[in-house]
Amino acid sequence: MTTIVGNKLNSANKKVLDRMNKKDFEFIRKEAQAQIESGAEYIEVNALSLLHNETPFLLEIIPMLEKLGSKLVIVSENVEALKQALRISKNPIIIGAVEYDIEKIDYLIDTVMEKNAKIIALIKDKRNNHHSSTPEKSLLIAQKYVDYLLDRGMKRQDILLDPLILPLEEDCNSGRVFLDTLELFKLDFPQVKTMANVSQLSEGLPKRHLIASYFVSLAIAKGLDYIVTNVLDENFIESIITTMSIIGKDKNLQSYLKYCRNHKESKLKGIKDGGSKNKRDLN
């Protein structure tokens, strides 16, 4: 089953960073609640741009968000921040994304297993930072990563492989490379999960929603397990639900039919409200 992760609480966004710096917890709570109501099973929090204030911020925000009933994905390059997030979490949590670095992995893995958490294994070729790695090279890195985590005692289903997605603007082949890499991962590691921020492909391009909606359909068909995206984009969610129905992952079309009913009701409400407004205007 595909899991949707909402990614609106990202400090790379200047507006969000400003609210985080001001500790505007009401804004953050409302953003999280809106994503939950739009179908996000997990809420991603990336506070990396807060720099030295990142860990204190996470320690305040995690309990608040968990009270909403949300499960969290904490994203950071700071392994200390990730470890502190793990320690205080009460709900299921995912942390990452961690490159294949034995020192970093060893620092986190005992706490990850103690909390029954999941770890995002970032599959990145350190020697090839500015260009897409080939699917075969990514597979070799993933094999080493998975083998190490399994040797340390992690369960396969708690490992989330994250094949790096470069924007098409940087490399016009990056979409194809990602899909080919994902296919290899699913063939070699059928019980290991995969995760990706599919919105990254369209960064810097006009009409990003066009690329994102088609790309997510292709990724789901290839077996992507965790989709990180803007769940408030209705066109994007529509693409996910429709694709799941087409490929037989929507039992009895329950999600599709529910979406159609809700969408119809919303549309009718809009027409009704608009009609009432017009009558008032005429009067």
C-alpha cells in the first residue's frame, strides 16, 4: 500500500522558516492539521535551516504534532537532532535521510531499533554529487546499505530506500534514471520499502504540477511505497488515487469512489454557495 507523506513544513521554504524562527506554533499546527485532513498519513518536518536552533525546535514541536494524532518524518543531516527526535517521540516515527556513512548509521541505529522506528537510507554516490548515478551504481550502494542494516538487526520493512532525484532542469534523464533505479530496488529487495520526494523532479520548471502528476503515476506503477509531496495540491492527489485504481491497488475502487463523491459534493456546495451569493447580490 502506498503511504502519503505531507511535506509543507520544510524550512527550505522562506515563509515556513520565518514562522519556525518566530516559534509560531499555531501556524505549524494548522499546516499539519490541513495536511492530515487532506490524506497525509505522515507529516514531514525539516527544520535544518534553523541551524543551532534545530534540535530545541524539534523537541518543542514533536510532542505538539503528535497530539494531533500525526505520525512524523523528521528530515535532517544532523544526526544528533535525529537522535533527540527519536528519544522523545511517542508515535511511529521515520528519521533520515542518512547517507551510507557507517559512523552516522552506528550513532543512530540502536535508538532506531529501540523505538521501532524506520530509517530513510539515502542512496547517493558521494563521488558523483552533481550528476545522476546509474541505476546499477545505486543498486550497489543500496546492497551495501541494506546488508549492513540487516547485519545490525534491523527489519527489512523498517528500511526505506530513497533513490536521489535530481531536477530535470539539471539532468533531463533524471526521471528515467529514478524509475529504472526504483525498478531494480523492488526486484532485488522486495521486502524493503522505497521512499521519494517526487516533487523534486520538477524544481525550477514552469507548470510543475504537470510533471509531478505524471511522474507520480509512473513511480507508483514501479512500486514506490512512500510518496513525499504537497498533499494540499488536489491535482496531485487525484493522480495518486486514479493510478492506484488503474493498477489494482484500490480494493473495490473504494478510495476512487470516495474521492469522486467528496469532490462532487464540494463542487455542488460551491455552486450552491455561488448561487446564493448571486441571489443576495441581485437583491
